[in-house]
Amino acid sequence: MTSLTGSDFDFAFLEEGFCARDIVEQKINESSLSDDKDAFYVADLGDVLKKHLRWLRVLPRITPFYAVKCNDSRAVVTTLASLGAGFDCASKTEIQIVQSVGVEPSRIIYANPCKQVSQIKYASAHGVQMMTFDSEVELMKVARSHENSKLVLRIATDDSKAVCRLSVKFGATLKSSRLLLERAKELGLDVIGVSFHVGSGCTDPETYRQAISDARYVFDMGAELGYDMTLLDIGGGFPGSDDTKLKFEEIAAVINPALDKYFPVDCGVRIIAEPGRYYVASAYTLAVNIIAKKVIMKEQSASDEEEDGANDRTLMYYVNDGVYGSFNCILYDHAHVLPTLHKKPKPDERMYPCSIWGPTCDGLDRIVEQCSLPDMQMGDWLLFENMGAYTVAASSTFNGFQKPDIHYIMSRTAWGHMMRFQFVLSLWSVTSSWCIKKICKVAKTKVSNPKRYSL
């Protein structure tokens, strides 16, 4: 069990009655004293805790293995490690990040079906045994490079209704699964289970039901060949905020009965999942500053001083973060972002059609193609919520623009929950139903702590 120590990361405690938005306001006010109005994040680690408690309540049979690729922040990894979560790693570097905070190898699954040989050897040398595969070539690589591997067969799913499809790249068909299991048997490899991923941003919960049914078929197939499989990995696809059409609880309402049908509680199969955006999306708020502005008048407008002419103008705002930075989620994650105004507009304030652009010299660097905003000035701020998933993890410093600073916060109550959570986990297994009930109960207690604490 990973304990929080003094050198892990820093966060600022929220005073009672304050929230993340108050810290955003504080940082903006501090910036007014200088010309440095760089973009920045405020990340509420207490929100990550709330998501974990929600997971335990809604999907009590499933152990979350956080997908590190979504956001590899040491603060996030340390928080989830202290809560007893496992980790889905896709590379040597991600394994290093997770193990650097004290996570034991048994809580890591190397969930990349196509691995570099040197990195398979690294996993072997560092005790990481669980890893996925979906091809014969991968089996042969593992057979040569990792004698203690515990393999999980990744099967393809119907992810046609997902925002980001993955089965076009990964996953074995049911027909080829038998051939792969036979080949693994010939090579003397231990196949311990089946995994799948319905695609990132799943919009149809029925996809999980079919995938769980297919996994049961492969389990039975494995049993015929002499395998005693004990692990089912249902992947990710869970929403990270409550503004999505498909809610987390709606997905759980399909998963839970499907598991009860195909993998009953007493079947001896451990069930894990790979949530990423679920944990971190809503925890991060990004503040960007308007660094330039352009007013475009329609040709029929004689002058921008005419009253009617104001209806014919379009405003272009340029801010100090863009698609090569935090907003890479627009290109890679199919995200649709809209700003929140820092300054509340007046009731009668005129709104204009606007576009929002990043700071680089590339014409591709457009954040919002069209939205309605008031006539703002250079130096004003725009806020973007739900920016914790597939943003900072994939951002670059193209054109020399640096990544935004991240200010981590946590409420005193959340910190108390974390400490009690750790105490319970140190005594009982997190997979125990009694433990889950106890955790949810003690998480309602309040404690007081110093204003600032280094974990």
C-alpha cells in the first residue's frame, strides 16, 4: 500500500467555504501586479478523491487501474496510489513514473498489446508481470524476453459508437483468439485473462454488455485448452464530467448486471478496468489570457462607428495556450471546448460572433471556430473547465511556448478522507466489500490540518 510522504508533491489547502474557482480568481488577481499573465491550471485533487469514492460505490466489483497516459502528473499518480488504485501503463516511462511513488508491480498492468522488446525486458526486470497481447508476434517476443509474464488477451470490440476508436488498431477477433491461445500453449506462456476496450468516450453502454459476453466466450475457449483464467479487464471509456450525454451511472447500470450474468461473484475471476479521463477531466480548470485581438467588419458595414455596424463585426481573440499545448485534445481527443468568462457580463452587454486562436504561428492553431462572447480587451481572461484529460500529457512547447503551471489544491475535508482511506487500506484489502463500505463511511468525517501540507 502506497503511503503519502513528505517529498511526493505540494498542494495548497482550501479554506472552508472556498473552491477551485476562488483559487483561479486569486491567481488572476496576483498576475495583475505584473506583465506575466501566463496561462495556468488549478487542479483539485479532492475531485480525484470524490471520483474514486463514486467508483467504489457504483462499480464495487471492479478495481480501477488508472490509465497513466491520460494525465501522468505525479500529483495525480500519487493521489490514486495512496487510494489503492492500480495502474495501466503503456511504456517503460509510465512504469517508472508509477513505481517511483512506491507502487508495487502487482498493481501494474502493461496494457500495450504492441511493445518494444527492450521495454518488455524492463518490465520483467522490475517485476511487472501482467501484460496484454493480441498477436502471435507479441507472444513470441514475450516468450523470449519475459519468463514470468502473466498474459492477458486483448479482444476487439464494436467501438463504432465511441469518440476515439481503438479496435481499428488493437484486439484479436474471436476466431483468431483460439489460434492465439493455442500458440501461447505451445510456447508455454501463462494466459491469465481477457481484456477489451470499447473506445474512449463511449456513447453506447450496450457495447460493454456485448464485450463482456465475448470475453466469457474466450474464457470458456481458454478452459477447453487447459487455461484457468482469473482476470477480466473491461478497459476504459468512462466519462470524466457530468456534462456528457451518457452518464457514468448509466454505463454502470449495464456493466453490473452483465458481470453478474457472465462472471458471477463466486466465479473466482478478478475484474479490473482502465479509467483515465473519468478520474482527472473535471479536476482541472485552465485559465488563459487574451494576448491579441482582431476586429473583422463585414463589407457592407460603412463604419464600425455605425450602430448597425456593430452587428456586422466578428472578433478574433488570440490566447496564450493552443492546440500545440493544452488544447491538443481538440486534434487528438476530438474534444469540443467552450470558454467561461472570467468577468461576468452585464445583463445588457452585446455579444458578438467570435473565434479563439492559440499563440503559435500555425493557422491550424484554432481553439474555437465559433462562439458568442462580449467585446473583451487584451489582458482579459477566459476559463476552460474539464481540462484534465489528454491535455497536459500530450502538450508540446512548439514555437517556444511553455506549458502552463499547475497549482494543486485540496480541501481540509478531502485530506482527512485521504488519511482515513489510507488507514483502512493498511488494515484490510480494498477489494473487500466490507472495506468499501467502511471507506465510504469514514469519508464523511471531518478533520482539521495545517493550512499547507507537503505530501
